Amino acid sequence: MAERVIPLIDQRVAARAAAVPAQAIAADGLLVDTLGRPLRDLRISVTDRCNFRCSYCMPKEVFGKDYPYLPHTDLLTFEEITRIARQFVAHGVRKIRLTGGEPLLRKNIEILIEQLSALRTVDGAALDLTLTTNGSLLERKARALKAAGLQRVTVSLDGLDDSVFRSMNDVDFPVAEVLDGIAAAREAGLGPIKVNMVVKRGTNEHEILPMARHFRGTGIVLRFIEYMDVGATNGWRMNEVMPSADVVKHIRSELPLVQLEHSARGETAERWGYADAQGKHDAAAGEIGVISSVTQAFCGDCNRARLSTEGRLYLCLFATQGHDLRSLVRGNASDEQLASAIGHVWQGRSDRYSQLRSSMAPDSGTGARRVEMSYIGG
Ligand code: SAM
Ligand code: SF4
Ligand code: SF4
């Protein structure tokens, strides 16, 4: 059998220092990029490590025991993260999502949450502060996270069948412990909870209906995510993508659905509500979401920036280059200069990878030197 060749590429070398422009850029919440998209959503990766080895994200063959994770001194400290986040918020960010790697592996993450929860948007409102986790440490940490000021969590879960789940996380982690984590998050008041399921054709599509049945009527929103060609190591193939349209069709074969309005501009999920006997949305049964990152590009509304564990700003999930902010933070840059540098990078943004993907050769897959999902977060 031919072996899959997986390039071991260190994306972290691909960064240039963010420049401070000669003319200051005011942080007044009005910033837009070259396509007129505002900056509203910041995803902060707090660690590049994870205790899972999901093959679509951190395949074991690449992320083995010799993998060179970032040394601790390279990571942004909580104070540095908060200082950078404050400038993003001044530029219009309203939502901050902590991610990774597995964010709950970062020691004392509650302290960072406390600091971030004190930030206020340009309108003086509290931030929408959330975290995406694989749920493995959630049972232990849910209360402390809530007490620190976290509002809600998104838990990744790719199936209910224990053997499917154990093989997808590739570290033999049992599904029951993630379900306990979700229950603990609910008890702690970390809601509304979302559950994200990456659907990989040939691997877990038979888990779609069991997952839908399980979460229907619980108040938890289950979202199906198309398997994406992120990074350069997961060996992505288009024929392993299950289009969201097929997911919806599959669920509808048993559970009637009606389409709902988008919750807000820039929200990536298409919403579908469970229908009652009259074909109207049954609010008690709840809703699902589908995120069609591959089959239906939503770049036109993309208002998300990503900050890597070591302080690099990425403008797209599929970026090949980051903009180093840490050198400014660890240098003598003032807050105004830092805000100007962030503004300058965003003003120059033209990224729209998913829209352009369809014009590329099918199955061209993983050619470019893209940043890894585990490094910048989802
Ligand atoms: N470890 C945490 C977790 O799994 O929730 C947070 C980081 S993880 C990179 C964030 C999200 O990215 C998860 O929901 C995961 O399922 C998703 N993800 C990772 N690789 C993906 C891929 N190739 N396609 C689609 N989603 C992916
Ligand atoms: Fe870890 Fe999340 Fe990536 Fe899975 S998806 S390997 S849990 S970072
Ligand atoms: Fe945003 Fe890039 Fe995804 Fe398009 S491909 S929606 S620009 S992150």
C-alpha cells in the first residue's frame, strides 16, 4: 500500500512583523478591510498543544512525541493577550473565542478569562466571551470557568458511538466523559451550549441522526461542520466532505426541519429548526446549524481575526502568513501604536479563500503552506 506523504512544515516561520503606520489609525470601531468587512470577532489560540489527535486536525503521524511545540517563553502571557485584545475591542470586536489546541490545557486559563471579561465593547457592552473545547476537561473546570466570567462554551463532538469517537480522537478517549463535560457546563450555566460535529464521509456520517436525536429538545444547538482543507497535514480530499445540503436532507428524512433566519451578519451557520406537525418551528425541539465552509463560501461577511498562541495575527483560516504583534508588545510600542498596527493590517485585508477555492482544480487539496488549525484555532 502506498504511504501517504505528509509534509512536516513549520508554519510558524511564515510571519512578518506588523508595521506601525506613519499615520495613526484611530481605534473607533469603524475599521473595515479592502472588501468593506468590519472587524467583529477575535479568536485567540491559547496553546498549540492538545490531548486529542483528531486525524483531520492533528494527525498522529505528524504531531508525534517529537513534535516541536512552542516553548513556554514564546507564548503570549495573559497580560499580553489582554493588552492585544483590548486594542481589537477598541477597533470593533464584540466577540472573543478562546481556542487552541485544547484551550483548557492552558494553565490557569481562568485568570485570562477574568481579565478578558472586564473588557467592554465600543458601545460599553460586555463582550460575548466563549471558548471552544474538546470537552475532556470540562467536567472538572466548568464551574471555575463560569465563575471567572466565561459566558458559554462550544464543545466539539464527532459522534455518540464510543468506538467511532475513540477512533476519531485517536487517543481512545471515551465519549461518556465528554457528555459529562457538557452536562457540567449546563449545570454551571455556561449556555447556550453549542456542539460542533465535523462530518467526514466514510467515517462518521452514520452518527448524524443519533446525534440529532440525542440533542433535539435539550436546548443545545448541534452544528454540523464540513470537513475542511485547513492546514497541510490532514490529507484532505474533496470526496471525504459531506456537503451540508446532504446532511440536512439526511436529517429531514426522519426529523422535519424548517429553515430559520441567520442570527447575525457574519454568523457562519445556516439555521434549521425542528418542525411541528403544522410545519412550523417547534421552539421546544430546538434547532440545528450547518456550516458549509467548503460548499458555500461565506467570505463576503467574514469579520473574524485570529491571534496565534505566540502573538501572530492571521486574517483567514487558510492564511499562509501571519503578522507578528508580539514583537510590538515586547518592544516599546504604545497602545496607540499597537492599535494602529492592527488597524493597518486589517485595512489591507483581502482574504477570501473559500470563495476562491471553487475556482481551483478539484481535489487540489493541501498544496499550499497553510497554517495549521491546531495553531490558530478553529
Ligand atoms: N480543541 C478544541 C476543540 O476541538 O474544540 C478547540 C480547537 S479545534 C482546532 C476547533 C474546531 O476546529 C473544532 O470544533 C474542530 O472540530 C474543528 N476542526 C479542526 N480541524 C478541522 C477540519 N479539518 N475541518 C473542519 N473542522 C475542523
Ligand atoms: Fe485537538 Fe481540537 Fe484539533 Fe481535535 S480538533 S486535535 S481536539 S485541537
Ligand atoms: Fe473568512 Fe477565510 Fe473562511 Fe473566507 S476562507 S470565511 S475569509 S476565514
